[in-house]
Amino acid sequence: MLTTLLLFIGILVIVVIGHEFGHFIVAKWNGVKVEEFGFGLPPKIWGFKPKNSETEYNINALPIGGYVKLLGEEGDNIDNPRSFASKKPWQRIAILSAGVIMNIIIAVIAFTIVGMMGTQAVIDESEINSDKFSNMTTLIATVAKDSPAEKADLRFGDEIQTIAGVKVITQDEVTNKIKENIGKPVEIVVKRGSETLTKTVEPRENPPEGQGAVGISTQLTGMQKLSFFDSFKLAFIRIYVIISTTLYILGQMIMSLFTQAPLPAEADVTGPIGLVQVVGDVRDLGIGYIITFIGLISTSLALFNILPIPALDGGRIVFVVIEWIKGSPVTQSLENKFHIVGYSVLMLLTLLVTIRDIIKLF
């Protein structure tokens, strides 16, 4: 558990410090004084201000975010040329959006590395003899709740090696071997990261609709190593898919508030504790999955921050754009109230999701 927690914090350091470094460096380029650079949210645990530096670097108690504190970010010191408030609208937008851009850069780097390392690609059974793929295997894609697979501790990402002592590769081979053993215990050998595990499962005769005898869905995959340029192009495709899928799910969630439309299965929200559990699963699958997870989290953080929600980068950009259009700033007290309300709502949602994650553990 300690290793998983440290890995989780390490991933947060990469995506959060990267995000805040984007704000930091673009603020510096535009001549804005950066008073603080913090990882985590207060209270402060440790702070350090290098000699001849105008910036204090802090580590805070709650490792769920970060911040840079700019001179004049609350609209004050407008007459000071080093103040954020004194800068032109396009400069402030550049500073506010720099964290999102940095997260996209981190995601591109992560996905490019994974592509060059070799990534598990979902393939069609017609490509079994293709030279493009190696180490072909069938992976567990989903595990149904309360199914024999879940009770046997089969997990997402497990590579199915043998069923009842017989080596299986394709999805058809997996399905047929399970059917042959309906109603009796059968050993399934899977590879999970560097471990080879043997699980005993009893396929059901009359499973719930859509679950199958064992309660798993599978995907045929193969290892595919790409060139740098192909990996680089694929990185942008992956980012597009993550963003478009997330926006679709958000749209469905919003629609469900006003209609009877059911939520998609992917609409389950996870807080910090739930993410720690996910990191534990990813860690078991190997370094490639860890790097992929960094890319996923960094992309999600970029999208979340650019949304026009008060207290987030996107919400602050909205107020700068309004000022740019109308030729004068929104009253600072009014803007501050919007951001305080937005921040409070976000913290409340985080607390509620965290409580739900804790309840799930029991």
C-alpha cells in the first residue's frame, strides 16, 4: 500500500508541478512576479526561498493540487508593472492557459514514450498472423460485479494464458474453453504484470444477461512498437479520444439531470482515494501502463482546468475575455465572489466523492 501511495504522489507531482510550471514560466516571460509556487493545498508543511529569489517554494499538507501565487492576481497592484493585473488581456490569457498547455505536452510525451516502448493494441482476429504485432494474447477488458470472475479476483488487464491447462490465444478459444467447463470448477492461469497467477472459477449455466458464464469481456491484443513519428502522431489521437469521450460523458451526465436518460457505465466519478486504488491496479500491470496512466491523468487535468468553471483556469479566462470585449474589467469583488463559490462547490464535491470512495472500501 505504501508503494502504491508513493507512486500516486509521484504521478501527482509530475502532472501538478508540470501544470503549475506552465503558469510559472509564462508569467516570468511576461514579467509578472511569482510570489509562491506550491505543491498541494495548505496548510504549509515546508517552504524554501532561495537566496536572491523572489519566489517561495512550498510543500503543503493536502497533495491534491498546486498553485502559483502571482502579484496582482486578485486585481490589486494594477499600477505595478510586475503585477498580473497590469498586463494586457492576451498576456493574462497566455499565463492562465499555460498550465493546460503544459499538461497536454506531458500527455504527448507520455503517449509517445509508450508507443515507442511498445503498446498493447486491440486487434482483429484476422490479424493474428500479421507481422505488425507480437505477443498476441487475450486480455480481460471488464469484470462484472458479483460474478465468478470477480469472486476469483480476476481483474481488468489480466492476460489469459491457459484455461483448464490448455493454452488459449484468441477470444473464440477463451469462449469455447469456458463453455466446455460450465458448471464445474476450472483453473484459469493469467499474467498480471510480472506475476503469473492461477485462479479457480466455476462458469455459470444461466448467467445474467450480457455477463457470460464467467462474467468477463475480453479483447484480443498484440504488442506493437512504433517509430517516434508514428508514436508522436498516435499521441494526439489518444488525447483527442480521451477529451471527446470525457466531454460526451459529461454531456450525458448533464442531460440525466433533466431527463430520465440512464448514465453510461463510464460516468462513475472517482476521488483521490479511488485513484489510489486505480494506481495500485496499474502498478501491477507494468511500467507501460503507469506511463499511459500519467498521460491519461494529465489530459484529464488539462480538460478539467480549461472548462469555464469559476476558480479554475477556464473560469478566470472567461472574465479576462469579458473585460477584453467590453473594454473594462468586471468588478473585482464580483469576480472574487464567483471564484469563491466555484472553489467551495469543487471542494464540497471532492469531499463527497472521497466519502463515497471510503464507503466503497467497506
